[in-house]
Amino acid sequence: MRDIAQPFLYHYIVQPEKAGLLARTLLQRPSLARAVKGLTITAVGFHNGDGKTLSEEDQAKLEVQVQTIATDALERDTSKRENFLGVLMLAHTPNVQRLSVHTDYFTPMMYYLNGALSCLTILRANCEDTANVFGLSALAGIMAAAPNLKTFFGYSLTAVDLEEGEVFSESVTEVNIAEAAILKEDFDMLIQGFPSLQVFRFEMGGAAAYEMWCGRPADMAKSLLARKETLKTLNISTSASFYPYELLKRNEVIDDLSRMTALETIVLSIDSIYTEFGANNYSGSDSDTDTSGSILIDLLPESVRVLGLVDPSGLSEDIFRLAASAPERFPLLKKVKLQGAGEYKQKAYKKAFKKAGIKCVKAKGLDIIVRG
């Protein structure tokens, strides 16, 4: 019974207090190490005394140390315990599929042997209960060692450092970023880092967003053009309150999205499109601010199939004009989701889209970015 049941105990491991003993167990019992499918760890920078990344020789020395050091010493020395956890991740959980990392802005790049994480498909950073911010480059080593990585979730991203021409992952197709506060240049590098991007969800927020000049939605749309042939699903959520010194005006709408050729599902908050309210007088009410009526028509690509709008105050004319012109301008559009439109407006929108053969529904949680 032990031989049958014990591997199940190792399917998902959250970093334990006695990490050294766990590392020793996995070194001595490869069958248990191969049973690990999910792992949650605290990020540390793995490097030798000279500040260089670990070599195979360094790793072998650490393995010997884990095997031979006394049990009391394993648990007494915190720095050694972190190294042991590094050994655990470096080579001894080859079948891990889901990895959650608690990291922060000051963690150096986490380095792993090439291909060591070949089964890893989902990577999450700070998606548990943590207030830490982080730079994406701290996870570049993990991504480089995971040739089959598909999905990345990041919470509280504040920096993206990448050299021109470099990428984080060729294999990742889905990126979810929540409560981010990054500059325009960092957003450019974020999009550059994932050349196979198909699903992208981005939410601006967190305390850091009030302390720095974040990239504007219009700038984000320009950056996304680099993935116009691959990106199929887009969700951008932001707030005028994160731009306290400048108004996001109509001439700054994200109309560059109209040049995307593969984009099928689009979800946008009202402030991701435009706002004429500053941070001090933004009301968020369902008012009828006068617009040209062509904002939505100008920003949507012909490939759009599903459109979601969060708190579409001030866009009544644009929504009605979209409904009237959709059969000709957007023949693939089949569904419109509205959050916070109000009961009276919702009924009117539903009737207008029904005439165009398009389903219009009331939705909740469109602006919530998936955390994993």
C-alpha cells in the first residue's frame, strides 16, 4: 500500500519548513522525484561564490553536500536550505508541470540547466497571497529551461528587462498580467518577449501604479502590433486614476487595434478606450458624453468575433452605431458582452444588436484578469 500511495503525496509540493530533508529524499528516491507534478517555491538566485550561474560541477557538489551533511545542519542554515531547494528544482523534479514562484524585485535571474523543466507548461509568479512586486527577468532562466511552457500568470509586475532581439519564451502562447505598473518601454519588451503570443490579458493596478508613469493604452496598442498575426484574445483593463497628471483623450484611443489581423476576442475597460475625466473628477457614471459615434468602429479589426466592454459610460452613440454598421463592417462579430451598462441601456443595446443578428448579453467580471 505504501508503494502505491506514497507517490500521490508528492504530486503537489508547497515549499516546506524542512526543505533540506525534502531535497535529500528526492535525491535518494528518484521515483518520488518523478512523481512531482506541481511545485510552489520561494525564488532565490542560484549562483556560485563568483556570482556566476551554477555549472553542472557546482550542482554535483551541492548534491554531495545534501547527501552527506548532518540533519541538524540542514535545518539550521537558511542559506543552505535555499540552495537545497535549488537543487530540488534544478534537476530532480523532471516531470513538474505547474510551477508557482514567490519572488520579488531584488531576486537575481533563476538559472536552470537547459531542458531541465521540459514538462513544465504553466508558470505562475506571485499569484498566491503576496504583496511583492517583481521584474520578469528574474524568471527568464525558468522559461529558458522550459521548452514546452505554454501559459504564464504574473501578479504585481513592475519591470521587464530584455535586450533587443531577445525573447523570454518561444513556446508561450498565453500571458496573464494582473496589477501591473510598468513603463511604455517595459510593455514593449513584454510583448517582444513572447513571439508566439495568442492570448494576452493585462490589468494595470497596485500601489506601484500611483508612483510611476505607466504606459498608456494607446501606446500599448502600438506595441501589440508586433503580434498582429498571432494574437487572438485580448483583455486590457486600466483606470484613469493611474494617470493623475494627464487626461486620456479621444485622440489617444487604441485605434491601432484595427490593424490587428488575427484578433477575435476583445475585452476593454472604458478607460482603456478613452476618458475625458481626470483622476480628481472621474465619476464612472453612465453619462452620455458626446462622442463622434465612430470610436468603436475605428478601433475594432475586421477579424473581431466577440467584443466585451466594461462600464461603457459615454459610448452610447458609438455602441448603437456599431450595431447598425456591424453586418457590413464586422461580418464575423457574433457576440457583444456589456458590464455595468445599466438596465435601461442594456435593453436598448440588446434590441439594436438583435436587428443585426448579433447576441448582446449582460456580463460580470469581464475586467478580472485570470490569476491561475
